[in-house]
Amino acid sequence: MISLILEKYGQTPHQPGVYLMKDTKGSTIYVGKAKDLKKRLSSYFIKKNNHDAKTAVLLEMIKDFEIIITSSGHEAFILESNLIKEYNPKYNVILKDGKNYPLLRIDMNETFPAIHRVRKIKNDKAHYFGPYSSSHSVNKTLNQIQKIFKLRRCKNTQFKNRSRPCLNFQIKACLGLCCNDISAVEYKKQVKDAILFLKGRSHQVVKKLKAQMMRYASSREYEKAAQIRDTIFAIENILEKQVVVSPDMIDRDIIAFAADKGRVVITVMIVRSGYLIDTAHYPLDLGFKEPVEILSAFLEQYYKHMEFLPSIILLSRKIENTEELEHLFAERKGKKVSIHVPVQGEKKRLVEMALVNASRELEKRVLKEEEEKASISMLKELMGMKILPARIECFDNSNLSGQDPVSSMVVFKDGRPYKDGYRKFIIRDLDFQDDYAYMYQVLERRFSRDPSEMPFPDLLVVDGGKGQLSMAMAVLKELNIENNFMVAGLAKKNEAKGEEFDKIYIPGRSNPLNTGQAKKALYLLQQVRDEAHRFAITFQRKRREKRAGLSILDTIPGIGPKKKKILLKHFKGITHMKTASIDEMADLPGMNKILAEQVINSLNTK
């Protein structure tokens, strides 16, 4: 196989194009582009000495490759993007493992536009701001907007049907449009100022508001003038906390790239009107990708749907497709966008600042990873396992007085939550509360599945002591897999007996393990157990709310079994039904506006 790859490599031309890496099954696991295919592929198949251990393992997965020659680097850029969408390769750079970063959305087509936090950009002509690197970052910005501009956050259905102001009005975080007489024109002025603020135009907003305040003061409308004064103070208070990093007052993004031990952190410093308004860190997996490939893919994805692009993007290192990206961004912005690597002066200083931040963030993440590995190693020694517990599964039950019993399964891989592996179980055919029966049913359902569908864990953790552990072992023995992996029970400490720590039980041992010298291992299992508990409670609460919503449907006059079935089929559940418009619901078979209004009001006031 290796000789075949080297033979194909030898026939590869020094031309631009796209290459597709394939595994043993012939599946495409990576798509890349290059201005010189032969030069790029040599970094994979010829210059192997520069690869770290992780990259070397990933390269072993490549059993074949294909190339598509293009007439230019620009064509390769477009083709690569299309092929990534088509194949969704496992090892291509996708921000946050394919999940969407939070954004803020404002739709100016609404009479009274609201500001909402969302995770997907729709083709609906609304304004989107972001992406923000974390929930903390977007919530901080959202709170600032609410404090200064007091825009509404409620959903349209709630807004239309509200009879009195909500808590946001009481705490002066909303103007109370639902009940107060505020003109749409005046409100939209507030919204436009908020949009300028989100674009980093705070000074422009302050200047505009000061002129408006003087006009109100001149016409002796002192109350309105005072309100604007308070808004100005709030904005200036935020500006005081922002750092001036560029005296030329130009908008720019500074993007730095740091890599170490197979990990990458890309740091984005967002500078608007000379002020550093945000710094975001994006962790990625280096894999067998070249740094220039990662940085190029990041730029394309990061600015893909961004409403406001800066005129200048400064990078810490060069990338191949600078011209293609400049052309793409200029089309979106409607103006020229410059991407370059500064070599001296103020711009160079800004890039170095971003690079220091990226390196520090990477150092923190690598250190955390090493601590996680140390915890896993300690757990292996504590339990006398032959292999590292790289995959840990934990189960927990939740019910409310025997009603709506559910169970959760969480998965930790290499010491951290692996949410793609999480599973939810609805307990079947048990109308009485019995934790042992719940656990027995769930474990039987989980481990009856073929390992090819879902791999067995290295360590199975059940929440409880010797009783729950015995139940788990009984199920595994019935399935004849009791020796396939390690099992442990985690019991809470008994403070009445003076116990200081939770206890770990394993099969064949009556007393708990001595964790005196293995606290990191114990804390890891506690983290796994607590996550299973959180996940189970959340699922059970949603089940309970859904049942309560379905019960309300049964109490609404005019909603019989047929209409109930139609509503559930169309809206896919109570949650979407709550946020539906009256017109949308009224258009369904057998429904009308009066009945639709009754349903929506009932669901939103329960």
C-alpha cells in the first residue's frame, strides 16, 4: 500500500489542485488544496521526520489519495470548499467540531425588532452579529445591549399576547413595548444605535446621542434629555474599560496562530475604531494538516456569514490563498479587504500581542490536557486496570415520585465529556419507583447493542454503592460480557459516619478502594457522575414539561384527539407550538384564529 502511494506521489505534477485522502474503506477523510500539489503532498509522504506522534498515527490511516488538477489556485479554492460540503471529511478543520458558535440576531423587518441569541444563520435578511467564542462572551454583550438600549428579548408570540410588562421591564432592562405607548419609529432609532454599538461604532453612537440630548434640553424636554444622558454614561463606562491599541482608529482583526503537541489555538483580536473590543480563542486539532491549511480554512469559515468585515485582517503567518480570500471577502463587504502579514511598526506589535495571547491560551489547554491524562493514569493504577480507561461511561436515573422515569448515559473520552456519545433512555413498562429495576433495564438495552454500533467502554461507572454495582454485574453476566471491561460503583460519602470522601467500589472487593493517594482519580469519577446526574435531570424535566403541555392541550375546548395529532405532527412538539404565530396555527386543518389564539395563550401561561 505504501509503495502504491509513493508511486502515485511520484506521478503528481507541480500544479494547483485539490487532493482527497482516503482510508482503508475508500472513504474520504480529508480534503485539501495546494498551489503546488507535489510540494504539498511531499510534506505528508516524504518529509515524515517533522511529524509528531499523533500526526504519524493519523497518517497511518491514509491508504490512498486522489488528486484533481485545476487551472488556478482560485479554482482549487472553490473546488475544495465544494468537496468538503459533499464529503464532510472527518479531519478537515470545522470550527468547534461542527457545532455553531453563538450569534446575536436583529430583524429590522419587524415593527418592534427584538434581539435574540441564536446559533444558526438563516437567509432571512436579518442582521447577525458574531460569531462569539463562548456563551459567556455573547451573554456579556447581550447584557450590555439590554442595559444601554433596553431592546425587547421576548419571542413574537409572547410579545403579541402579553397583557402586562415582564420582569425585564421591572428591572429596567426593557422599554415595555408590549404595554407602553412607544412609537415604532422612536424604538427603531434605539435599535439602529444598538446595531452601531455591535459594529464597534460606540463613539459614533455617543456623538449622535449627545446632539440629541442637547436638542431635548433646548426644547425643555428634560426627562428625555436625562434618559439619553444615562445612556451616554452607560456607553462611556464600557468604553473606559476597553483598551486603545491602535491610535489610527481603523477597524481591523488581528489573527494569530500557535501550535504545540498536535494542538492549535487561533486567537482573534477584534479592534474597532482603535479599541480592542474582544479577544476570542478557537482551539483546533492540528492532525496531519499544515498550519497554513488550518489558518486558511479558519478564515474562510470564520468570516463565512459575518455581517461586518473589517477592511484589514492582519495575520501572524502567510497563507497560500490570500488573493482568493481577499476577493471573496471584498464581494461580501462591497469594499476592498486587505489580508497581510506585517513585518514592522505598529501593526507588527499588534500581531505579536495576539501571538502572545494565543501561546498563553495554548499553554493553558496543553497543561489541562496533561492533567487529564495524569488523572486517567492514576485511575488505571487505582483500579488495577491493564489499559487506560480512555472511554468511561456512566449511567444515572431520574424521576419525580415515580413519574416520567428516565436514565442518562454520559461518555468521557480521554478525561473530558464526549457529548456525541451521550444517550437518553425512557424507562419502559414500569409504573412504580425502583432504581434497581430502572438500572437493570437500561444496562440491558445499552449492552445488547453490537459493539460495532457503539464501542464498549474501558470503564463503566454506576451511581451508587455495592447494591447498584451488583445489579450492573448481574446484567453483564446475563449478556456474557462481564469480563469485557472494568466496572465501578461510586457511592456518596456518609457524613454521619464521619466519611470525608465519596467511595469507589469494584467487583470482588467488599470495602471501597483507598483513594487517599489518588484524589485526582476520584475527582474525575465524581465529575463523570455529576455530569450523568445533570444530564438525567435535564432530560426528565423536559419530559415532565412535555407531558404537562400535552395535558393542557386536552383541557382546551375544541381541541380533540384529531386536532391534537395535527398540531403535534406539524410543530414536532410543545416547544415549537408555544412560539408559533396565530396565523401559522390557524392555517392547519380544522383550526381557526380564535382556536389558535386559545392554544398559544394556554401554553404560554401554564
